[in-house]
Amino acid sequence: MLILAALYFATAKLGLSLEVAQGNATPVWPPTAIALVALLLFGPRMWPGIFLGAFVANATTPIPLWVAGAIAVGNTLEAMIGYRLLSMVDFRASLQRVRDVVALVVLAGGVSTLVSATIGVTSLLVAGQIASDAYGLHWQVWWLGDAMGDILLAPVLLAWASFRRYELGGGGGLLHALGISAGLVFVGFLFRWEAPSAAYATFPLVMWATLRFRQVGASTVVAIATAFGIAAIVSGSDPFGGTGDTRSVALLQGLMGLGAFASLLVAATLSERDEATAASQREARLLRDSEHQLAEAQRLAHVGSWDWDIATGAVHWSEEMFRIYGHEPTNDPIDFEAAVRDVVPEDRDLITLNALSAIEAGAEGDLPDVEYRVLRPDGRERVLQGRGRLILDGDGRAKEMVGTVQDITDSREAERNAERLKEMEARHRQALELNDEIVQGLAAAKLALELDERGKAISVLHETMGSARAIVSDLLRRSGIAPGDLVRERPTGSDPQGLDPERSDP
């Protein structure tokens, strides 16, 4: 804050010390820009530094202290009002938008400076420091000095405060800077030898700096050229032909102020174009990344996407769609017939009917899922699952159809393997059950024979054989074999084991 007060004081004394000053009114007033920039960069808490610097600068001139205080209040209010007005319009200190340049020139340079000029000159009039007929001239000089401070110097401070080092790099930035600097030195000499020509010779340099260095270049070149011009006028140069030093400085600053405004508008327009180009490139890069990620996700999930323009008949496939069908990816569209060419004939009508039925129904929405098979060029058959959605135009007519296709061959094969494994487990259980039945039946029959209960043993054997026959029949049925296909016909009247329970041989 004390640094701000010291800067304000030093630049204020510089402006008041110039011969072009009219008492406490001067057409050169850099403190206005310093105060406004301090508030924009560091916030309104900096206002005491502005007041202190303004008060001390004016109190050290031959005016009453209360007038110095009133002028300090006007200077502080000027900066605070400018800050508030710019804050209300979402001002950005980088000046990279056209609206920011216009806001700085109109609201800060044009409106807020009215406050300081009115309070300051009125205070001088009340204190008897100026005559009433000189009020208008002093007010014009005061307002012009403050306004030019905001228009000529504030952009320099704001641009350099927002400066990024890489803005000077690349494209021969150093050579451009040296060329512009040499041109400014030449303009400085012109202001002393051919003063009228020097003001106009500045503008090509301003445009050069604007096109190459944007806000930093435009504002800096204008400020330096203005400083050269003011120095030449103070030293006795008369660029505008007998108008007097004060008026010459005012005219010079007005001319350079218009140049600054124009060049800053150009710089802001270029910055907005650069930002739009960068945003477009970012979006394009994000789109490419998204497309790559989508393609990778489709590849991993074996999911392809497609869209069918019903009006033109053009069908577009994603890269994975081509891979699923066994073809090399291409960006060329195909037609509906080519899209279903690889579908096996038994399933081709199903797909066609599904699509045509949705179009005839004329209702926007999802189509029934379809499972179908395709025969790849390499001869392998794949099982696919298709999903689609019909989209209508504003008149309710079928516009396009979009959808996805997933290769479910592996999942269907896995399902079949799971069924086979389940069947094998069931057969294993039945085999164990058959084994248990036979082993237990034989054990029971053996025990009956050992107990000399031959009839019971024969009965147990028959029950065991009946249970085994039922288990074997179920196994054969699961295997697709009829229960009697593998049963050998027994010769009539034969009973090789002598186990017929109807017989009672001793």
C-alpha cells in the first residue's frame, strides 16, 4: 500500500511538473492508470494508498490543504468507481476480449474520470485558485489527462501483468521485437525533426506489434510513442502548428488514444479468434480421443455400431463392425444389401423383416433384439446379437436407424459348454447312484444266500436290476438313445442264471 502511495506521488509530481500543466490540472496524469490497475489486480483494499499518494502530491503544491484533501477524495472515488463499473461487466484484466477493451475505454476512461475532474476543478474554483471563466478549460484538461491515463497507460500495465512468457517465443519473436524497437527509435527522432509525420509513422509500428505480440505489443508501442511525442512537445516541438504546448499534448494524446483503442480492438479480436481456434482444436482432439476410446472399447467388448440413412440408403459401420464380419475397416459407406450379405440365408429374412416392420409401424423407438448368424469370408460362422433404434424426422417420417451388434459366439459356446458340463455332472451322479444300487443289492443278495434265504436273494436281485434298468434308461434318454435300443432279446425259455423266482428247483 505504501508502495502504491509512493508510485502515485512520484507520477503525480511528474505530471504536475510539466510545462503543459495548468496549475493542478494537467493533460498528462499517469496516476489514474496506476490507481485503477492497483484496484483491479489487488482489490479495493488498496484505496488508502491512492488517497495518501494523491493527498501528499497535491498538498505539496500551493493550494489549501482542504482542497488537496478534496482532490484526493475525487481521485480515490474515480479509481473506486472505475473498479466497480468494470467489475459489474465481468472485466478481465488480460484485455483478450473486445468487450473488455470497450469497457476499459468507456467505463473507466470515459465515465469514472468525470468524478475526479468535476470534484477537483470545482474545489479549485471554490478556493479561488481558478477564475470562473477558466473552469471549462481546466475541467477539459483535467478530464483528458485522467482519461488518457486509463486509455494509454492502463492497458500497458494490465497487459504486462497478464503477460505469459511463451507469447514472445517462436516465429522469430526476438527479431520482431528488435525491428519494432528500431522503428520506435526512428519515430523518436521524427518527433524532433518532422513532428507531424512522426505521429502517423507510429501506426504501422503499432499494427506490427499488435499482429505479432497482441495486447502487450499494441499497448507498449503506443505508450512509448506517446511518451516520445510528449517529450518532444515539452522540448519545444510543435507538431500541430501553433496550437500551444497544452493543446498539442492534448491533441497528441487524443490521436494516440484513438490508435490505442483501435489496436487493442484488433488485438482482442485476434485473441478471440485464437481462443476459438484453440477451443476448436481441443474439441477436435477430444473427439478424436473419444472416437479412439470408443473404438477400443468396442474392440474389447466385441461390439460394433452402425447407422443407416434410410433416405439415401447409406450404411456406415464402425471399425469393430467390420472386424466382427471379418472384413478390413474402411470409411466408405455401404448399402443395406451389402450389410446383410454375410448373414446366413436362414437368418437374413429375420433381419430384413425386423427393420421393415419398424419403418412401416412409424413409431420411434427400439427395435426387438435379433440373434443371427454370419458366415465370414474365412468360412467361420459367428453368432451375433443386434439391437437397433428407429429415429424419425420432424414430419414423423423414418429418418435413420442406428444400433449395435455384439459378437456373442463365445458366450453362446460357453453356455453350451456349461450345459454339457451340467449334463456330465448329472450323468456322473446317476452313475454313482447306479453303482450304489448294484453294490448294495448284491451285498443284500449275498447276505440272503449266506442265510440260506434263496428266494429273498432272488427278489433283492430283481429289485436291484429294476432300479439299475431305470437309471440306465434315464442315462440313455439323456444321450438320445431309446431305452430298448441296446437291450439284447433273451432267448425264449432260457434262464441262464436260474434266478427266475417262479422256479422252485431244490
